[in-house]
Amino acid sequence: MDEKHGVTIEEVYEAFDNSDGRTLIDTRDRHKSHPPTEWFISQTRKGRSLKICYIFDEDKNIIFVKTAYEPNAEEVRIFNKYA
């Protein structure tokens, strides 16, 4: 799925499956989109933490994954504080 960050599509599915449902919306100007870009941090079955950035199109009922990668400490802090 994402050769740049070394994340497989299977790991993305696992992160979605293991998510507790909390998400944040990326409001930074360069990442704004319509529908909005949402993101969350979750773990794979092997315990790898991933940040998943995606767009959910309600009209088509589909999710488009923009990127997935291991989050840095600041992203984890933001997610834990605001999600």
C-alpha cells in the first residue's frame, strides 16, 4: 500500500479493526479536503502503532486512505490529548 512508509494494506485493515473509534480532523491548510481528512492512531495485531490518515465519503460510503505510517511522539501526544 505505502512503499514510502513500509506499511502494508493488511496493517491498515488491522489498525482500523483495532481502533477505539476516536478520530481527529486535520485542519492544517495544506491538508484540508472535502470531505475532511480524518486521522487516528491504532495498533496492528503485532503491536505496531500506525497513524492512519483518510477521507470518508458519506455519499459513496467509502474510505480513501491517504497515508499510513508510524506516528512520532508529538502526533501521539496530540491524539491522546484531543481525540
